[in-house]
Amino acid sequence: MLLAMSKLQEPVLVKLFIGPIYSQDAPVEECAKELEAELGEIDFKSGEMEFDFTTYYEQEMGKGLSRKIISFRKLIRREELVDIKIFTNDLEKKFSIEGKRKINIDPGYIASEHLILATGKGYYHRPYLGKGVYADLTLVYKHKQFHTLEWTYPDYGSEDLRELFKKLREKYTLELGEEINK
């Protein structure tokens, strides 16, 4: 039996989202406007969610942190995540006070098969993408739901966020169908 060589092809577009974690005095709406100016129209904003899964950010940002999930109408190429992460890092610096962030802005994307976050921290499960950015495989989609991995952040592993991402994935698959049929 002859094995066929794999055919190289571009993957389908993906759904960009941002999951900011922020202090109570952070300029969240101003930040959202800058994100929209750079990344295109926002098509979804979750309500404010209490972020109490870790104390990791408290020394820098204080206590009583919150999170939102924001997604964008325009689907992106996966490799765009690198430059988007660089942009969001610059935005974090812009909204910092005396070198301390008021908002942590980590971008990611939803594909049919998984959810990826961009990070500047390498680790054994984070492939390097370029320009100092790594991909964190955070959730995998199988059997009609998102599943955690041993390294999934606790908030992303919560039932509420996994359900929210499942709904965004459903929205994405409809948008992808529209994009393909253009």
C-alpha cells in the first residue's frame, strides 16, 4: 500500500477573542474601543465575571479582579495571533500606572477543534509561534463540548466559561460557513 504525501494547505480562519482580567479602576471601555479600532468590530461581550481562581495577579493589580470575554466579527488567520499578542501587550503597557498593569489582555482564538491562547511564557506544552509569542493549547473540542487538559487554567476549565466558549464556537461555525460561501 502506497502512502500519499500530505498536501500542504492553509487552515480555515478562526474566531478571535480577548479575555481581559482587570482591576475595578481599569479603563475597560476605553481599552475595548482601542481593541475594536485595531481588531475590528466587537460582536460579543460577556457580562463581568468575578476572577477569583488565583491570586497570581493580586500583587500587581490588587484584589477584587474581574474578567470579560470579548469576541470580534472578523475571522482571522491563525498566524495573526502573534502580532495581535504584541499589540495587546503594548495596550497593557499603555493602561499601566507606574509599571503596574490595570488590565491583563490575553488574546486567543476558537477553532473547530480547540481553543488557543497566546502567551509570552514558554513551557513544554506551548509551541513557539515567533516574535516571543507561544501558543497555549487550552481546551480541546470533542464529543460536542470543550474539554480541559492537565495545564488548563482553572477559570478556562470552569463549566461557565467552557459553556460560553461552546456558544461562541457555534457562532463561529455559522460565520465560517458564511465566509466559505462568499
